[in-house]
Amino acid sequence: MASPSTRSYHGCDKDSDGSKRGKLSVLIVDENVLVCRVHEMLVSKLKVAKELLTETATDGKEALDLHLSGSSFDVILMEMDLPIMDGPEVTKKLRAMGVKSIIVGVTSRDSKVDREAFMAAGLDVWLEKPLTAHKLKSVVEALEKK
């Protein structure tokens, strides 16, 4: 049974060069609540924004419902294998709704076919688990170019 989404706020100090974004919002979608917490911790360690908002969803429908209710995010960390609605299906629906977030596929699968299917659904970046702060750097760099 899916737990309700959770929202956390993290304050980050501004760098001396002033390069940090004002706010960064990240949706973490994974059926495993512990994985959500680990990903939340990794994102907060990057300290790329003065204010960081993270929200979690434990299934694909919940992630879609958050957007349908008006929530929006700069980055979405999307597990491929989710209950109710899988990552590629959610990604495709979000793109059809006009969602412009950077969507990062996060999965332990390493199949080329799986990767291509997820990318075809509208994924921006594919990262294999375990997720690390180093792997997330590419996402941050892509966001800064937007």
C-alpha cells in the first residue's frame, strides 16, 4: 500500500561566488521509502540551491496525481519499476501534459532495450542504482544549462 507523499525543505548556504539557484524542487519517485530517503539525502548534499524542496511518491499514479493537482518540479527522479503505473508510462503521460521537468530514470536495470524504451517515453537522463552524489552532478549541470 502506498504511503502519502511527503515534502521536505532543506536550507542550503549560498556559495561565495553566488552561483546557487534560489530554489530547487525535486520529486523522488520510488516504491521503497528507504530509497526515497537516501535519494533525498543525496540531493541535499549537492547544496545547489539556497532552498531545496523535495517531495516523494511511492507509485507512478501518485507522481502523476501530484502534477494533476498543480505541483511542479525542476527535477524528477523516477524509478523504472513502480506499482500501479511504471516509470516509462508516467514519464510519457507527464510529457503529454507538457511537463518540462528534467526527468531522471533511476533503476537497477541495465538492459539496452529498457533504457531505450524509457528514453523514448521522454526521459532526459538515465542513471543506474545505486545513485550517488557524483552521478547526480550531471543532472545539476543539465539544469543549470536550462
